[in-house]
Amino acid sequence: MSPAQARRQVSDILDLTAAAAAERVRARELEPRELFEAYRARAAADDLNAFTWVADAPPAEDPARDAPLGGVPIAVKDLFCTEGVPSQAGSRILEGYRPPYTATVVERLSAAGAPLLAKTNQDEFAMGSSNENSGFGPVLNPWDRTRVPGGSSGGSAAAVAAGLAPWAIGTDTGGSIRQPAALCGIVGMKPTYGACSRYGMIAFASSLDQAGPLTCDVTDAALLLGQMIGRDHCDSTSLDFPGEIALPRAEDLRGVRLGVPEELTGAQGGVEPGVRERFEATLRIAEELGASVEPCRLPHAPMPCRPTT
């Protein structure tokens, strides 16, 4: 194979969604080690500062081909404890800390066939929303390096958006998955509190923290979430999930009802003109796809400043 052919082959691999890559592995059209090496080389060349650690070799044993996640490697936010791997929560205080155990959600993903590719940069102890506040330096937005990727899970969002990792997990307390996903143009979800175990997550606010996926599309998000959920005896706040996570099949939004809160989008919502324009364009697309878009009220939402005396 010529160097040009090899580059094209790697490019083809990196263009796959995680679900498509897993299918290729199961069909024996792609080797798990080949997939891991393609992403490891890409992650090692990271110039966004998205990672705090990258694996120096593939796992000793390839994941089972029939595993639910098909050997597709995953990037994990730095605040998830991972046995023997630096887990520093974006802080120099914990620099070099290598836990003796692994967080439950990471353990579950590994057992489902997703080997650990890298640890992602974040705001220190998840206390930030721009990823400028990491002890290991700021993360850059892959679409515009003069702008922030959002936070605190900014490293995970930037890595997925830039194709440095096929998918990643982060944590969300008050927007730390959803906001960087929005700023990087990917899918991010905060699951219902208790859906995923918090065991092994270095806490910010234990009554709000929740692990969740950051992916290229909703199918990948559903596939990843399906392996993260469930009760864990190590976390008393975790819950039995009521059923399996179904992969999305619909090609339109018929039957979906979207509420647009006036308090957050009206004249007092504080939305910048450019952001409002994109938001309204998205609502039009949703309507074209069959969704019902209706105004709604959130009377508790406004937080007016109190006058000083």
C-alpha cells in the first residue's frame, strides 16, 4: 500500500461515526487495533490542548467483536478516576494522581468494548464554563481557535468535534456537557440525575453532577448512554433505568412538541442577535421536519438584580 493509500484509509476510518465503526468491526471489515491506532495517532498530534493524557499503546487484548460498543475507543474527562492513569480533574493539585480504581461508568464502557483512548482537559475541578481555567492550559475551539470550546467538558467536546476521538464522556452540573457541545457543534446530553453512577467521579456538586455522552450524532449518543446507565451499589443515588435505550430510527420530528420559553428568548432574555438568528433558524428547521413549536412560560426563570442601597 502506498503512503497516499494509507492516508486515505486512515481518513476513511476517521470519517466513520462510532456506530458505523462498530458495525465495520463486527463485520470484520475493520480491526479494533487498526481503529485504535488511527485515533491514537490523531490524538497524539492534538494541537487544541484537548487532552491531558493519551494512551501510548493499544490495549493488550482486543475487545470482543460482538461487544455492544465494538472496540470503538473513547476519550474520558479528566475527573473520572481511571486505575493507573492520570486522573487530575484539570488541576495541578492532583497532577500525576493515578487512582487505584476506575469510575463505574468508565468500567462499564470498557466492559462493553470501548477501550480508553485518552483523558480530556477540563476547567479545574469542573468549576468553569469556558475551559480557560484548567491547570493544564486552555482548550481551543476547533472551529475557531480564537474562541473557547465551552466548559467544563470542553476537552471532550473539542476532541469529538475535531475528530480526535470518535466519542467522549463528560460531566454536567449546570451545563458542562450541553454548553460545550453547543459551542463545538456536536451532540451533548445530561441524563436524568441518578441514571448514571457517580462513583469514581471527582465531585463538583454531588447533588447535581451527572455523567453523559458527547458524540457526533444522536445515534452514537444513544448507543453510548445505553452502556452507562443503571444502578450501582457504590452510588446510593443511582437508579434502575426503566428500560433499554432505543437507537433513534425516525427521519423526521413528527409528534415532537417543542416549548419556547418567552422569559429566556424574548426581549429580556439577553440573547445576542447572532445567536437569536441561529436559534430561530433552527426552530424553522424543526417545524419543517414536522415538530410542533409553541411558546411557553417559565415564570420562575427571570432573576432581576436587586437594587443596592
